[in-house]
Amino acid sequence: MRPFDRDAVLSIHRQSIFGLCKDHYTVQEMKAWTDRLTPELFDEGMKDENNVGIVAMASDAIIGYGFFNVDAQELRAVYVLPRYVNRGAGGLIMARLEDMARENKIKRLSLQSTVNAVGFYDRLGYQEIKTETHQINEEVSIACVRME
């Protein structure tokens, strides 16, 4: 990912949450979640040299992205525009991120999946470890699933 990808990445993240998570999370939860997605948060993440990320392109437009943290050995995000779900983009992003993780001497990434994405990661060979809560802000938390 490059700094100038910021607006597209933030837009994809928001669209993915509202388009794909609506059957599993409340509007209040999704709003709190997307309210956190600021340019400053993106810029902060880009400054962390332990964050490794990529974007997926189709017809010269960014359609998805993902990144992991080398130190934590944790996948931090994979988001695809809703219209590209079940068309291979997410799987391609994951395959490339896993290759990049191996290049960084990481054998296996752990991740915290949204409830709606558990099946996606399951199909890629990740296993559910436990249900967790992810604190969005002081008032809102969401259910997630730890996977390895």
C-alpha cells in the first residue's frame, strides 16, 4: 500500500463493513466502527514499518486491500468491495499476504475475524480458536472470532 491509496482503502473498508456485516452487527456497531476509520489512523498505520500491506486492483481501480503486522504475526485487515466478494479477490489478497508473511519468516498468521468472515478464513484453512470481543470505543464492542 502507498500513502496515496488512503482514500480508496478507507472507502473500501467502510463499504465492506456496511455491505457485508449488516446481518451480523447493528447499525450502531457499524457506525462506531467506521467512524474510527480516519485518514490519521491510516497514516499512523503506514508509518509503522511492521505493517505490511497490499491493494488488489481491477480495471485500474483498487477493489480490496489487506495488511498484517510482522511483530504481532497477525493479519490485521482484509477488505474487498462488496461487489467483488466471491469472485476471488479476497483469496488472492490472502495468498499474497501469506507469501509476504513467509518472506518475513512468519509460518502462520493469526487473526481476529468478523463473524461474517469466519467462513472465508475457514475455507483458507484457518481454524476457530475462540470468540472474542473487539472494543471499538468506550461504549461499543463487537463480537469477533480468533483464528489461526
